[in-house]
Amino acid sequence: MGVVSPELYNAWPRARNMNVWEAIATGFDGGFVPLGPRGLGVGLHGELSEAERAWRAERVWTVLRGLGPHTWGSGAEAKAGAAGAESVEEFAQRTFSELPAGVQSVVLLMRALVGRPQLVLLDEVWAGMDDGMICAAREYLRGEGVGEEQAVVVVSHWEDEVPWGVEDGIKRFRLEGGEGAVLLE
């Protein structure tokens, strides 16, 4: 399961000088510290095959290319968090804890998506992101970010924050006064 939430953001270990690459790669095994060669995790059996390690490395680059700073447009926080001329490779080496809050949020979204988990939980996913980051993330999620084999649960106070609509086959569930109901559109 891939998770983005305010609780994950608050619990993230910033004392360790983890770089962006390592932070994203922790999404494969779901921990808070990089494990295994190149920080790509160790899998269920404690060791990855060369093929699995290569797939994981390529997935980190795929997510970085699909949702990295070059996709964010010209928002103020995007400019502060990553210089416009910075390459994806340079961004991958940036220290996570030194990034602005919105940029950290985008990196944690990348972390949730990198392993192509069967279930993705997006709880207040846009918190801290500027408009350019949100636009890029919505586009990525609607495109290559989530596959048909994956289920996504979006938790939000605002319906318009959900990246998909009824035309995409979405089912909406609303809690009001402690009672839940499926909304028929």
C-alpha cells in the first residue's frame, strides 16, 4: 500500500540526511530508512534479484521524470525548492530535509507511487503544494501515475480535490454527521 498523509509527513525522519532518491525508494518496502544496495529496499525475502533491483531503479527514475520539478510550472515554492535549470539527476541528490514543505510533499507522493502498490491512499495529498505542483500531480495521477490494476482512496474535505471524476468510473463516499453514504452521480 502506498500512503500520503499529514501524519506520514509529520513522522518523516528529517534528522537523517536522506536524499530525494533515497526517500522515494523507501516506498518499495514502506520503511523510513533506505535499505539494501542503492537504497532500493530488500523485498520480502531480504534480498533482491538483479532484475528486481534494475526494475526498482528504473521506477525511481520514471517517477522522478514524471513528477519532478520540471513538471511543476512556475509556482513560487517550486522555484524556491528547485532551480529551473536543475536536472532530474541533480534533484534526486538534494537533501530531503532541506527542501521546502511543498516539495517534500511531492517527494512523499512519489514515494507512495513508486512501487505501483495495489492500493494507494491519498489523505489530504495536496497539503503544502503550490498550484503548479498540484496541477502536475493531478495530471500525473490521471496519466501514467496510477495503473488500472491499482485502487486509489482519496481522503479530502473538498470534492474538487479528487483527480478523477464520474466519467473515470470513480465512486464517491461521503461522511456527514458520522453517517456514510455512497453518492450516486
